[in-house]
Amino acid sequence: MNVPVFVVVGHVNRGKSSIVSTLAADDSVRIDPMPGTTRRCREYPLVVSGETLYVLVDTPGFERPRQMLAWLRSHETTTAKRRGVVEAFVAEHRGQKTFREECSLLEPILRGGAILYVVDGSQPPSAKEEAEMEILRWTNQSRIALINPIGQSDYTQQWRPLLNQYFNLVRTFDAQGAGFSDRLRLLRGLREMSEANHEAIDRAIEVLDADRAARLEDAAGAIAEMIVAMLLLVKQKRLAVDADIEPYKMPLAKRYYDRLRSEEAEGRRRIQNIFGHPHLSVTQERLRGVDEDLFNIERWNHLGVTKRQLITAGAATGAAAGGALDVAVGGSSFLAGLLVGSAAGGILSWVAANKLPKVKVKGIPLGGNLLQIGPMSNPGYPWVVLDRSLLFLELVTSRAHACREKVELADAPAGEKAAEGRVAHLPVADRKKINEAFSVLQHQPKTAAVDRATIGLADALSVLLHDRYA
Ligand SMILES: Nc1nc2c(ncn2[C@@H]2O[C@H](COP(=O)(O)OP(=O)(O)OP(=O)(O)O)[C@@H](O)[C@H]2O)c(=O)[nH]1
Ligand SMILES: [Mg+2]
């Protein structure tokens, strides 16, 4: 099977390299606001599990399309021989400075690459671009036009009829906003455009789908392992019987909460690597630490719920007190599920559930004291971590490789509408399975039960991620 080659061409600074970066899932492609960034052709293969699915060729932009077209016209004999004239042009000007960019971008096309012509939908068509399109038509290669909206203005309506005259297919494709499904949709379009590539593109779509599913499964495993490590974490310090305990408490608590944060950071690095975004820079408000209110909802709105809802949920659980676990977990608010495992329903249980671990002191039988903090007893904590993980994963999985800006996963500032949480919208059955695993991990932290709960959690997350993001 031939590997399809797509040559990305267009005017300077129209987002050609951005499209290459997104379609090849490669953030090493140079993208820059300065025109003329790409000086020579470069191939970017998309390789999945050792198999090259297709190759993108990044090219410099046209520099002198009108002069080139004038040359072509002055050498034209018959319409059928137009491609030969383009070949003659490249043969004559290769290595010369004047038409360096034109020769460079036409060579991979004349070798058989399909054309992806990129225009900026936020700028009106120009005479130069009409000349470019005419040149591309002369090559007689299969070709598709991509309208990439760079700025705010929208000239799509002017572009479409014009592009339709020159290209087999016209699509809008936002190089920086395109997610996985947009990439697949474009691939299907490319399949229609070029019969020679049907089989290879079908194969590429199949491999990409399977690869996506495998990555989501890996991510589910990474999130499960991270949450388990956080829930089971314990920090201890042994002190001689006459040692003053107080100066050791805060440093131990700090080590504990720092470690929780670094577990989360490590989990995120794993997710970034799984989805091929190692350089993505995301900031988010840090997880709460000792003596901080985990659910200070005025600031901590990632769960997408208000304090009023929390209290109502607590009261609802109180009303159902004595009822089965299912009643609480199956309730319309996930927070009912949050409260499962705490002593009683009602506001009091909610307040009790609010507490984060503090350092406790135990006597050691042979003398001395043991300071200990952890494991994480707060039933809401794993939900908070899961919610943050889902938001993070969503960001990473939907990120186009052309988008290099830093992102902030911000909490809603006080008084503003709550940022949408994710766990609040999970199907009840999923929430229940996850809750069961959390509950085992927090109440029966014995090896066999932990192993089973970790697997159960990874499985539940895997189904959930597949349903939402595959
Ligand atoms: N907002 C937005 N900006 C974009 C998009 N695509 C490209 N850009 C920006 O446009 C500028 C040029 O993008 P490149 O991908 O380098 O364009 P190019 O056509 O390869 O440019 P040359 O190599 O110089 O011809 C960069 O600053 C990009 O960040 C897009 O879809 N949305
Ligand atoms: Mg470029």
C-alpha cells in the first residue's frame, strides 16, 4: 500500500505549518507570526506503532505567483500539456533565487503528492491567491482547499465559490482548534478526493481509532493509579519520648500535602505524554493543603456546584439516612454519593466530610511517639481529584498540536458562575462504580482489596473515557 503524501501549500503566513503540525500531531513544526518562517520543504510522517499512516509536506509560501503564472502562460501550447509546462518551469528555475519558493513547493507535488491549499478565511481573496490556485490547477494533481480562520473577520462566503472553481473539495479547517474528530473528518474528505489513496486512508483511520482507544485506556490506568496513591499516602515521623512534638507537626503535614500535589503533577505528566503533548503548559489552582477548606466553594468551583447545593445534598442524605447505599449514590446529585461513607446525613455529615487529614500522635509501645498524617479519609477528595483530572484530560485530548499557547484551567472567581465540573454529569452507574472503588480504598486499605479496587477504578474510568472522548 502506498503511503499518502499531502503537500500543504498556500500564500505566506496562512497557517500551512499549523495545519501540518495538527495533522501530523507533531509540535516540533515551526509556527510563527513572521511571514516566511518555513524556508524549505520538510516531510512530517505520522507514525503510529511503527506504521507510517501518511506524510505531510510543509512548504514555503508562494512569493511570486503572478510572475510565475505569466511565465506558464507564455509557454503554454495546449491545455492538455499544462502540467508539462509547470515541470519545464521548475526544471528551468530550480536552484535560482527568483522562484526559489515556487520551485521548492511544486517539487513534492510533481512527485505525486496531493495538494492541501490553505487560505486564511479572515482575509478576502487576492489576485495573488487566484494566480496560485491557477498554477495548482495546471499541475493536475488532486487538490483540496482548506479555509483556516486565523483572525476574527469572516470572508468564507467570498472564498467558497472561488475555491470551488479550482479544487475538488473545499473544507473549513481550524488549524488551532481542530480536535481528533475534526482530523478524522478531514481524512475522510481526503479519501473521497483521491481514489488512489482510498485503501491507505481507510487503514489510517482504523489505526488512529484503535490508537486513540489505547491511549484513553492508558490514561484511565494512569488516573486510577494516581488517585489510589493519593488515597493511601501516609507520612510518619518517629520521635524520642522526650522530644517536643509540636515543631515536627507542620513540616510533616507539609510533606504530606506536597506529595499529594506532586502525585497529581506526575499523573498529569503521564497524561500529557500518553497523548503526545509533552510540552503543553497548563496552570491550575493548586490542590488544597492542610488547614485549608477543600470545599471553599466561593473559590473552588470545579465541581460545578454551589454551597447551597452542598447543604441541600447533605440534608437529602440525612432524609434518606438508614436507606441503602444505592439510594444515596443513585440520587440526582453526585454529592449524595460524596457523602456515602461518612457517619450520618445532614449538614453535620457534610461538615465532617469537609475535613482534611491532620497530624495525629500515637504512642509507640517501646517508647517514643509516632506522628502520622494520612491516609486520606475525606470522601470528597478523590472526587475533587477525579474532576480535575477529567478537566485536564479533556483539555489535553482536544488540543491541536498547532496550538502552542499556555492554558489556564481557572477556578471561577468569587461571585462568578461556577466553572462546569465534570463528575456532576457522570451517569449514575459510572459514579456508583467509581464510588465503590473509592470507598474500598478509603475503608479497607488491605492489599488484595486495594488491587481489586484499583482494577475496578481503572475499568470504570476506561469505559467512561471511551464513552466521552473516543
Ligand atoms: N488564531 C489562529 N491563528 C492561527 C491559526 N493558524 C495559524 N495561525 C497563526 O498564524 C501565524 C502563521 O502560522 P504558520 O502556521 O506559521 O503559517 P505558514 O503559512 O506556515 O507561514 P510561513 O511558513 O511563514 O509561510 C502564526 O502566528 C499562527 O499562530 C488558526 O487557526 N487560528
Ligand atoms: Mg510555515
